[in-house]
Amino acid sequence: MVLNMEQIQKGALYLCPTPIGNLEDITLRTLNVLKNVDLIAAEDTRHSLGLLNYFEIKKPLVSYFEHNKLERGPELIEKLKTGTSVALVTDAGTPAISDPGEDLVRLCIKEGVKVIPLPGANAALTALIASGISTARFCFQGFLPVNKKERKERLTSVKNYIETLIFYEAPHKLKATLKDLKDILGDRNICLCRELTKKFEEFIPCSISQAEELYRETDPRGEYVVIVEGCSNPDINKETELLSLEEIYQKYLENGIDYKEAIKLAAKDKNISKREAYDILKK
């Protein structure tokens, strides 16, 4: 088979997806672009050098990552505007997805520089299609904020979404994330997708509480994509949000639930601690 080799456009930024694990997942088109551009901008030059060496590609490398994007971005724009062709790669997956590449793309658009996206490896979609959870509509959330207040606000903002939710998470943060998901979204069906395309790839369909139980005795290992089913009763949730703590508590009592459990359930509905709820209701 004869392949049509792409004619590299001068002064264009190519967004080049790289494998998320299995090196065979790189496309022929991406290899062609990487071999023929003038410069490669990489999130981690050492990491990307390993990939380039594997495919026997020798090109000038420059770093472009979160902590140097403010100064490096304008430098790359100047090179692009003078006719240099640049390939942007991230450590794994598609540039500009949970990645500072989105800022460089924005700069290119502002400065009239052509951006050429290439299709390829992406962890979110790879996990979603194997999760068994609805793919009809989905909402990518990436990594949750580290700050507890901001995490709570983010999850609260999406808890009524009927779309499937997609999160990225590091292993050392997974347990805390599972707790936050259950506390705010409720005990939904999820799929834990770890080490995608690698030797120990695993898909674990379960509920959030089952996932918590799974990792009670053992620590999570590998990088995770967490697929969470959408809200099944958004109208009920919205109605609850409009009620005060006292009104929710009273509704539980009217349904025959004892006062201790009613306080616990009302606190959960309002995303506050049981102690906070008790202090408010006893006044």
C-alpha cells in the first residue's frame, strides 16, 4: 500500500496525539508530521524523546508546559509567524485536553496562525466506550480541583447533569474522590478504568460504594479515568435544592423516618455535615 505523505504547511501548529500507553496506537499521519515539521514542542522533552527515539525521529525539541507557557507561548507564536512549522505533543493523549496546549491554540487563533488538529489517542473516549455506561451524551470534567471547597463546588454544579460524567484521577487521590462523589452525587453506577492500553489495563464496573469497599484494604494503582452515570432524577434533586434544611428534615419525619436518620439524610441532601445540620435544627 502506498501512503500519501502529508505536505507540511509552513507556519502551522500541528496538534499531534501520542499513545496513552501502547506505542502502536500512534497514527501513521502523526508519525509523518513529527518527522517533517521544523520543531516539536513537548510537555516533557525527556518523555517525548523516548517516543521519538523509538520511531527513529530526530527533530529539535522545546518544552511547553504549564509553568512556562506564559513566556514560551509567545516565543512559539513568533516562530510560527516567521514560517516555522511546529508539532505540539503532550506526555500522553491529545494536546489541549486537560493540558496547557489549549492556551497555545487560543494564542494562535488570536494571532491568525493556522492550527491543524490530528485525530488519535484519548483516554476519556477510550474509557467511555468500554465502560458500559451511556455514551449518548457525556460531559468531560478532567481533573477535579485540589482545593476542597472548589471540588465541592464543581461536583455540586454537575450533580443534576443527566449526561455521563468523565473524570481523570491520580491513584493517590482516588479514595478521596470516591468519597466526594458519593457524598455529593449519591451512590451511582460508575466504571473505574485504569492503565488504559497498558499491560495491566482494567475496567471495573461497580457502584461508588462498591469501589470504596474495593479500596478499603488496598491502595489504587495506575492512572484512572472514572466514568459516572448521569443523574436519573434531576427534577427531584432540583426540588430538594430549593427547600431549606428544616423543610427537608420535616419531610423525612412525615414519612416515618426517626429524627436521627432524618437529620443525617437532610444533611446529605444539603451537602453539609451531620453536626452542622444538628446545630441548625436544634435552634
